[in-house]
Amino acid sequence: MDATVNWVNGMTFLGASNSGHLVAMDTRIDFGGNDQAPNPKEIVLIGLGGCTAMDVVTILRKSRQQIENCTVQLTAKQSNEPPTVFSEIHLHYVISGHNLSRERIENAIDLSAKKFCSVSIMIEKTAIISRDFEIIGSVAK
């Protein structure tokens, strides 16, 4: 995996993945930016949410769950002193659908956390990650 980051102007940068996708980065005005795009740390947090959400949806589909939506709400705390790494992150999954199994959802989240989500596994080197979920829709008996 390769990527390139190019300075655009001010504190705006444009990242390009080796697959050709682009992501803009900026920072707050008080840090010299224009606050026009997520900052790099926000992108890491969003990447964590995306990684685990993709895992959970894939696992639930394979286990024949009638999933209609999956949202991951992330709340992060950072250390007070530089480097201000993430120290705690909470992931709250909101899964909607019909005839959903609590056990299968718990299993999907657990598999993502322990086996498949490389972003989560990397971040756990510096942060405590907690997880919970809620189901919107019908639950299988």
C-alpha cells in the first residue's frame, strides 16, 4: 500500500491513495488552516469507523441477517500532552433490520475487533477501545 500527500496551500493537503482515490485534509483556523476538510486525526477516527462497519456488514450479510443499515458512532478522548494520541475510543453500533440476532451482531463486532479490523488493532496499541450496540427493528426470538 502506498500513498502520496501534496501540499495545496495554507494548511490544506491532498492525499492520494495508490488506488487513485483522493482525500482532502485541513486544520482549524487557529492552527493556520481554513477548516475546510477533516484533519488527519479525524480521518484516522473515521477510518476506524469505516473499517469496522465494513466488517460488521459483511459478517452479518454472510450470516443471513436482514440488515438494512449500520451506523458506527465514535467518541474519542485524547491525551492532554503531546503527542495527543487517542487514549480512549468508544464505538456505538446502531444496526437496523428485521429478525436480527443479538448473538450474531455481538459475534460480528467481536470478530471485527479481534480479527479483521486492522485499523482497530493498530489503534489499540495506544487507546482503550470499548464497544456496544443497539438494534433498531425486529429481533429474532
